[in-house]
Amino acid sequence: MTRKLISSGSTFEKEIGYSRAVVVDNWILVSGTTGFDYSKMIISDDLLEQAEQCFKNIEIALNQAESSMKDVVRVTYVFPETEDFEKCWPVMRKYLGDIRPSAMMLTAALSDPRMKIEIQVTAYRNTKT
């Protein structure tokens, strides 16, 4: 078994003790990812901008793992406000509409009240080509 840790550079990773993603053999497990722009540690007040940034952050982690969004097999969405789920469907469809992974949505408080969405994905990269 091979194991590789991926970091976004977020201060949260060191403070809390986790990785943006963990690669184990062909599996990529991307941690719950919020709408923070980790390079600047800022977050938009806009729900859809946060959703876009979540997916951009996930794409960066997947690319570091030599993978991409097309390898996503499972996604979990967490919203503090249930009614925000449907508002994000266009953004979700933009990134995952052709891939159509298994999915789950939860409503729960997030660790920072500025966060309006958190997304976690699991990907499997097929290295046999």
C-alpha cells in the first residue's frame, strides 16, 4: 500500500491535524472542502461563489494526486441551510453533471459561520491504460 498526503497550504490543516487529501494506492480521499481561497485565506459571502471555490479547491487537490474530477465516484455535500442545496445545483451540475457520482447531502452547522457549503469527494484513478 502506498500513501501520499496532499496539502492545500490551508492553516487549518496544520492547526487541526489533517490533509486536504490522502492518496492510498488508486483511491483519493479529499477532505471536506469549503469555499475559502486557501492562497489568501479569504471566503466570499456569496453561496454560489463558495460552491465554485469548493470545486476549484477539490480540482487542485485531485490534480496534485494525478487525478481529476472525472475520477470522482462519491460526493457529500454539507449545508447549514437546507434551502441552499437546490440553489447550488447549477454549480454541481457544471462540475459533476457528466460524471454523476454517488451523492449525499446533509444539513449541519459548519465550523465557521461564514461557511455556507462544504464538499467532500472520493475519487478512484484508473492507472491501467
